[in-house]
Amino acid sequence: MAMTDIFDVKRYGAAGDGLTADTRAIQQAIDECYGSGGGTVVLSGGTFVSGTIVLKSNVNLHVNPSAVLLASPDIRDFAEDTHYNRYINEKDMDRCFIYAEDAVNVSITGQGEINGNAEKFPNEGSIYRPMMMRFLRCSNIHVTGLRLYNSTAWTTAFLDSENIWCEKLDIRNDKKYNGDGLDYDGCRNVFISDCKILGTDDNLCLQAGSKDYPMKNVHIVNCHFTSICAGIRIGLKSIGDISNVTIHNCTFENVWREGIKIECTEGGSISDIVASGLVMRNVSRPVFILLNNRLENIGSSIGLEHMPEIGSLERIVLSDIIATDDEEMYKTHYRFTDDIMGSPSFNGIRIDACREHPIRDLTLRNIIYTCAGGVQKTDIPAAYPQVHDMRLEHPEAAAENYYPDWSRTTFMDIRNVERLTVDGIRFHALREDTRESYIIEGSNTLKQDIMEY
């Protein structure tokens, strides 16, 4: 690379002293780099305080190991024209720290730190919490090698974009609500590898909030997840289609809700998912899969105008999984002070669908699950609600994404699956549990090999 392709922000007057606002200098370096045809904008040797930074095509923002890019504590330093969010109830993340729109060949690299300065912003109920990164309708994106710490809301949001590489990232987002790690909506050709993610919400999320932009061709490998909520979440926002997803060689530790969570809830299709070679330690629900429909609850997409028909969820293979609990899982786990995320009666594999709209072609193979157990059947409600078609009926109690918050089995509860294969499933409880070990109902099972020991 020629020296003229390198734009050091200190040459543009950046102080890097951790106190002075360097937004103007950083943006000027990016603009001149873009105007010259592209290159690398370098931050090194200091802490650079900044408001909103707008990335542009053919520009690589490189944060040197000796540098910290720190979000300004002043909300007035964050632009008001960077909003794009398909959740109807999350207007508190309108602004963002790093933004790119309609850009190609854009990257953020280096082994330095980008810090969202979370402690300086409210925890919830305010628009004054800038997301760390948002990429809208971009292509050929690389986010590599960085430490992404203390975002005030989501760490990243990739929307309607393609050809995305997120590699070797250390993400810590455990200070605030909405502490997601990597979020993708309506993207294709996504490659995620060698990332370590800690957060208060979904560590990694794949969604399709628009019929115009399917979520497809996703590769997740060699990652580690720790979450107060879910490790990997596929769906909830599922107006469009999600397909062609592979997850391999990943570890999960201290995940207080679900390890692999698949929810087709908004009329679209989720299909062709393979997850294998997963090791989980203290994950409340190693697998959660649900096919239903919903509208007026938390998390629905802005594109929904009426209750959708139940979509389709099919061709899912989960194999070679070890999930192990220890004494930690006898506790009730909270997000912050009073938001219960998991408890012993909540634990277990759960798969559910409406009787008239079953999940199709689901395989669970070679799973060893050591569950905490220790729950008495008399301590949970006797009735377990069904999944209903909410276009046709609105019962007071219906199984859905966050209810019921208990399990009627110790290990596994599967309902309404067409062409189900369960092969080489091994269960063990650390403490005696008087619930049913497992239940499979409303499903035609092609093969069943289950053993409790």
C-alpha cells in the first residue's frame, strides 16, 4: 500500500487525549480518503473521543492496537439521520456511533478497541442511547480483529446488506439492556468466525423484517457465546424468509435463556438450518424451536399491519451437541435486578407448533444432555397451554415465545412435528426430578432412540 493511501487522523488535528472531541478530524480523514479513491484511515497511539462517524466506500477504518475509539458522552455529538430499525418498540436506539449507508468495500479493522461509553447513557426508556454500528444497504463489509466494548444498545446492525465478514471479534456488551452482539436483518452471504461474544441480550441474531430482503447463506463457525438472554437467535422478526444457515464448532457458557433459538412467528419461512459440533455449559434451554404467529407483543416488526398467517419451519438438523449443567443452574437468573430469565423449572429442550401448522423435517441426533433437574411436578401448573393460530382464536393462555415460563418435562418437550427424527439422545439429571423425562406428542417419529441414564 502506498503511503498516500494511509490517512493518519492525527495529521488532521485529532488529539487522541481521551478528552478532546476528535469527530471532525476523523470524519475529515474519511472524507479525503474516499475522495482520493479509497485507502486506510488510521487511529493509533491514544484515545479518540468522537460522535457519529460516517464510513464511505473503499475506506478502511483501522484502529491500531494502541488506540481506543471512544463514544462521546454528549448525545448532541450523534447525528439524527442515522435511524433504521424494524422493531416497533425500540425507538431508543435511533442514533448510532459508526454508520454506513449504500457503501461498498467498507471495513473496520485492527486490534484496537471501540468503546461505546455505556456508563454515560441511560439504561432504558430514552432515545439517548446510540447503537455502536449500523450498516444499511452495504456490500463487501469487513469487521475484523477488534475489541467492541460497552455499547449503549446493540453492538452491530447489518440491514439489507450482502457479503459480510465478521471475524476475530471480542464483543462485551454487558452494561445495558438491548446488549446484542451481532445482528443481521435481510442480509445474504454472511461469514462469522472466531468471535467471542458476551451480552445482555441475543449474542447473534438472524432476522428477516422485510419480504423484499431474505436472510440467507449464513456461516457461523468457531465462536463462543455468553448471554443473559440467547446465544444464537434465528427469527422472531420473520416477515421474510431465512434459509441456508450453518452453525459449527461453537461453545456456549452461562446462557440464561436459550442456546439455539429458532422462532418463525411473523408469516415467513425458516428452512435449511444445520447446527453441529456444539458444546454448552449452563444453558437453560439448549434448543428452543417455535412456529406460531403474533402481532401485538414485544418485538414485532414495523412491516406487520395485520396478524399474519402461520408461516413454515422445515428442514432443520441439530446434531453432535453436548449440553451440561452444574450447580449454577439451581439458581434463578435475572437480567439486572428483576427481569427473570431462567430457573430450574424453565430448563430443557422445547419444540412446539400449532397442531394445524406443524414443523416439518426436524432431526435431533447425537445429543448428550446433563440437566440440573430437581423440580417437583407439584411445583408447576398442571395445565400446559397449546400453540394457537392467533388469527382464529385468542385464548387467555397460549404457548408463545416467552410463555409458558416453566417446562412440563425434565429434558425435552416436542409437539407437532411432521417427520421427526430423534436418534442417539442421552439424558441425565443431576438431582431427582418428578416431571416426565420427555414428551413427544402430535408428531410422527421416523426414528426414536432416546435413553435416560
